[in-house]
Amino acid sequence: MMIPTYFYTVLVFIKILAGSASSIADRATAQTVLIRPGISYEYIHINATNDKPTILFLHGFPSSLHSWRHQTKYFSEQGYGCLVPNLMGYGRSYSPLNRNEYTSKTITDHLIILLDRVGLGKSSVFVIGHDWGARTASRFVLYHPERTIGAALLSVAYSPPFRFNLNAALQQSLTDYGYESIGYWTFFAADDAARIIERNVDSFIDLLFAANATLARTDVAPVGKIRAWLNNNTRTDRATYMTKEDYGTLREYLASGMQPKLNWFHVVIDNLDWDYEKTFNATVRRPVLYIGGRRDYIGIIGAAERQNAYVKDLKIVEVDTGHWVMEEKPNEVNREIHQWIKTVMSNNSPTITFLWKSYLYLFILFLFLTI
């Protein structure tokens, strides 16, 4: 039986539409774009295929867009668009020393402009954040629900707008968990923190990415411990989920320019978001996925349950990791995120899903009848 020539044409056309996502991911390189006069952002952007949505990935401290390497590869291969910026203070993105410029409103405004700059117009996106990126993701969906399909928060749960008191938070965590889970904030807020970290950057990387995850509880979290570790230039074995090249990339980001990265902590400590947020309805009006590590002594899973009061459509997933969930168990995390995205899309567009499947079946029937 002869196959019509146009059948090959159709196959080639389908292949072109699907693209070679792995090669697209491999070709993706960081570029910069002007957001506002004097304000540029560094980012990686891979276009979506087959009308799939774009995912906005937001890294935390002290990471970079590189921390999403496993997710960028996986989701681009599935046809999703991937927009992965270096946030303020990192890489070639805008890195002011003035801590007042790091408010959540400022950063989310920048991200909305970035969506437009890469050609996404008024499209809605999935926003996924880790650590401080999770807080930014929560503010993105809170401030701009019309631009958000859903938000995935990794390692840091949603926290509603409120006036923050660091001393009270430390005392509360001591009562709840038996140790000061964010005691390291007192060091990061100190005037000499950036200089000490830069002078002992390898010791700093060892501690934050230690093979022994319990060091986060004993030598990171409690007040005064991280300062003592760095001043003694203490070393320890590093986790093996990152390669030598990954650690080299991380070191390049951390060897200098630390103060802008630490400015993120001042936003909460100094309540810089409060004036804008104090009149907000704290309810999140989009689906939220929270993924936490069972061995994370900083972003404690138990705290995630408190999100239920503000997030009506909430899914909580536990994975056997420390704090760096998407790097420690990328396959498991990717699978959980992908399944959640498909569920959200299915719930949002049952008619579209039905029509797409119907058109697909009709197309296959057409090809069969014409061969």
C-alpha cells in the first residue's frame, strides 16, 4: 500500500511543531533585557510549543537561575515555556545596594514587565519559586491573580501579609521546634555579614550544601552559629547532588556582590512590604502546590499546614530531602509539579481538553481513511 506524499509532509509538520525540546534546552543561553531605565534582568527563555503555558521559575537565596537546570530541561522537553530570571542582586540582573528597592511590589512589577519583554503579552503563567523565590511567587499570585494560573511554593510556605517581629519569631520557633529556625537572619542582617561570607565563601557553601543535612539545625539556624562557623572557616563534606561544575557556578555568584543578595532579608525584617500589603485580602485565589523536604530544618513542613486558612485549593507534598528539594530529588519534584499542572489545566479547561482530544481523534481517522 502506497502512502501519499502529503502524509510525510504532515509528519514533518508535526515534528517541527513539537520541536526538539532537548536541543532547545541545550541551546538556551542567558540574555539580558532592559526592564526600566537603568534596570536590566538576566534570564533564560524557552518558548512553549503546542499551546502549552509558560512556567516562571524564581530562585531563592543564595542560588541563581542555574538552580532550575533540571526543571528547565524537563519542562521544556514536555513543551512548556520556561522563563528563568536571575532575580535582583544576582548575576547580571539589577543589583542595587539600597535595601528599599527590594520590596515585593518592585520585584513583581519587574516580573510583569519581563513577561511582556519576552513576548508573553497578557498571558497567564504558572509561577514556581524556591526559598525566597517562593515568597516572591506567593506575592506574584497575591498581587496579580489575573496573570497566574497557579503557584508552586518549594521549601517555603505561603505567609500572609503581617507586621513581622524577628525577636518574636525566634522565640516562637524555639517554643515550637526547640531551636531558632531562622536565627541565621540575625547574622544576615548584620553590617559585616557580606564581608564575612565573601572572605569565607567556600566554608559558606560547605555549610549551606552540606552532605549532613542536620548541620542546618545545629550550625545554620541557631543565633550566632553561622557567624562562628564562618569566622573559624570551618569546612565539611558537600552534598553529592550537585556536581563540581555546579559548585563552581555557585561560587562565581557568591564570591562577590553579597550585600544585594542579603537585602532580601531586610524586606521582611524591616517590614518594607507592609505599607503596600496592609489592605490586601490575604486569601490566595489560585491553586497552590507546596513541596517540602522532610529533612529541611529551615523551611519546616509543619508550618505548611497553616496555609490552609488562606489557600482554598492547596496540595501539600513531602519529599525525602533537605532544603534544596528541586536539586536533591529533581525527578520526583518534576513529576509532582507536572502532575499538579496537568490537574490544574484539566480543571480550568475541561471543554478545551475535550475539543483537543476530539480533533486529534478526527485527524487520526482522516489519515487512516486516506491511506
